[in-house]
Amino acid sequence: MNDIRTNYEKWYEGDSYYWGKEPAAFCDELAALCPPDKSKKVLDIGCGEGKDAVYMARLGYDVTAFDLTENGVRKTLKLAEMQGVQLNAFVDDINTFRLNENFDIVYSTGTIQYLFDENKAGFFDKVRRLTKTGGLAFFNVFVEKPFLDLPPDWDKEEKMWKSGELFSFLADWKFRRIDEVIFEDNSNGMPHYHCMDTVICEKMND
Ligand SMILES: C[S@@+](CC[C@H](N)C(=O)[O-])C[C@H]1O[C@@H](n2cnc3c(N)ncnc32)[C@H](O)[C@@H]1O
């Protein structure tokens, strides 16, 4: 088992939720663009302990979610049960997963930095195939800046992306929002800065 699998399995072991249970604001942003109902399908790639996947199920989407960690998936299913919703969650790897479904929203936050370089182009081809025409994709990724140090809890399997690299993989989608922001983070009790690229885009055609 490699280090990153070990780290997240360990961080997710206990009863408390490492990332909390509050959903990211992006979920409401997506819901405003693609109003939820049971016929709308969402895929959450790298769902962690499920805070966003479960929230989207609560909003009314039909949600599928996966993460590399068994503890993350177990806690995603537990959170769904506690909040009275159902979703499909399983262990899988962003580098190798296969799905034969189409989704209205393909969503991934804080995870694509675990894509191996050689898998990036194939991953975005897969995202294109998995997204319905007119459907949305949401991604964010940490990008390198010469004036920012690596975060203190950065894992050796995580890879900083280049500024704008994420947007280039989605260049023929319609951008609904793109931005690059620098923000302060206090994870692990050590204040530090990240630079993050974010995109919400719409698939125009096959
Ligand atoms: C920063 S966390 C974000 C979790 C979740 N999206 C959230 O916002 O709460 C990154 C997640 O990526 C998952 N991860 C790391 N490598 C992965 C891989 N190769 N395939 C799938 N998930 C992976 C980790 O287990 C972890 O849950």
C-alpha cells in the first residue's frame, strides 16, 4: 500500500469527519446552474468522507461517488444514512476507474492533483465521455507559484499543476466560470497559502 492510501485511510479512520460535514459552496453554485431532481445524475470523483456527495443527494440528485479509501467510502455511506438519503459510493482510483454511465454533473474537488501526469489527457477524455451534452463539469486544482512554498501537509503523491493547465484540457467546453485565487489555509494547524484554479464548464457537443 502506498503512502497516500495509508495517510487518508488513517485520517478517515475515526468517527469525526476530517473535512467536516458541511458541503462546499460549489454544490449550490452547480445546483443553480443545473437544478436538481432525481433524473439528474452527479458523479463525485474523490468524494473523501462524502460531505459534498451526500449534500447533493439531499438536494435531490441521483449521486454516484468514489474515493481511493475504504474509510472514506464507509463514512460517505454512513453520512448518507444519518441524513436519510441514498447514494452509490464505492472504492476506485481516479487514475484507472471505468464507468459506463452518463452524468449531468461530473464533480471533483481537491482530488485531481492525484492524477499521474501520463493519465491527465485520458482522464479528461473520460470526463468528456461521461458527461451528457449540455452537462456540467466542475474541477479545481492547486497550482504552483514561485512565491508560494509547498503546503506543510503536501503529500509526495500530490502534484502541483501549472497555472491554466486545467483550463487547457477543457478548452472546447463552454466556460461558465473560471478563476485562479490565492487563499490562506490552516489545515494541520499551520497557516499557509494555496493557489487554486477552478472551472465550471458545459459540454457543448460529443
Ligand atoms: C483533499 S481530499 C478531498 C475530499 C473531498 N472531495 C472533499 O472535498 O471533502 C482528496 C481526496 O482524494 C482522494 N484520493 C487520493 N488519491 C486518489 C486516487 N488515486 N483516486 C481516487 N481518490 C483519491 C483521497 O482519498 C481524498 O479523499
